[in-house]
Amino acid sequence: MSTLSDVTLLMADNAPYLELAREVFTSETRRFVGNVLEGARRTRSEPWTNGRVKVELPREISTEPKISAYLRSQFALARADLRFKKGMKYVMVAEVPFGIAFDDRANTFTWQVNLEPMSKYPRLDDEVWRACQSSLVSFPEALHDNATNTVRFVSRPVSKELSAEGAYADAKAVLDFLLGLADPIAAAVGIDLISGEAETAE
């Protein structure tokens, strides 16, 4: 006859504490990201703009629709809109989520700052990554995922070393960097700024 493993016995003995730990994790990660977002909103009057480039911060963070059976599916993200002026209006070209989510590569929860281009601008991640590689600004653990057309500027493990102040500095550094990328973004969305190519608003 088989016996129950030590893992199963540990779960059985500590189920209430594990549930409580999950509730604390959910509450604290959401509060952490919310505080970083509030810090970003207090930095300057909204929206953040620099010529043709504009960043709009969300009012609230986004989370999973409901508590899932899988802890790794939880997240707390502030999703900023990256916009570029075409014609007379700013069109959304990418989303810049920053917050805490599970990182499959690291197999742990991390603080992340990413760039996720809109599907109609598939070259945007390539242009931004080239600008990132040639920039004097350095981002920890930056990488370009060609398969998903995303750029991860920052990935830090959720640990004692992670502070709201440091996370805010990460988010601000990335947003400031993106605000200065008018030329790479223009190239990705099909505008020739040098020749003054005619634009049409979308």
C-alpha cells in the first residue's frame, strides 16, 4: 500500500496558513504596485509628453479577473499607454506595463517593466531594442523577445532588496527613455520625420 508523501502531509497540516500567505501576497503586491503608480502620477502633470511622444498613466492597476487556482497566474500591473502624434492626434503604439508578475524564464515572481507594441506596429519592438542597445542608459536584465515582439527593460526578483523607491526609479527611467524615442517610433509607424512625409491621423 502506498503512503502519502511528505509534501502532501505538509500541505494538509498547513493549509490555513498557506491560504493566509496567499492573501497577504496578493494584498501586498497590489499595494506595492499601486504605490509605484501613485509615485509616477505625482512626478509631473499628466500626461507625460515630449514633442510627438506621450505617455498616459492608468488610474488604477490591473489584476487577474479572479483568484485562480494557480498562484503563478496572479499579477499586479500598471499599464501605461505609449502614444505617438500622427496627424492631429496621438495614436496608441504600445503598452508599457510595469509591476509584479510571474516570470517563466526565472520561474519566480519578478518586478518587471516591459514594452508591448500594438499588433499594427510589429517593427516597434525592433526599433526600440536597437535604440536601447545603443543608448548610454542601462536597464537590468534587459532582453528582446522576438517571438512575442516585446522588450523587457527590467526584471528584478521579488526579494528583500526590492523597494518601492527602486521600482519607481525603474519605471521612471524606462518612461523617460521612451519619451525620447521620437525617431525610432516614427520609423516603426511609417513616418519620415526628416523629409516631412505627409501624415494621416488614424
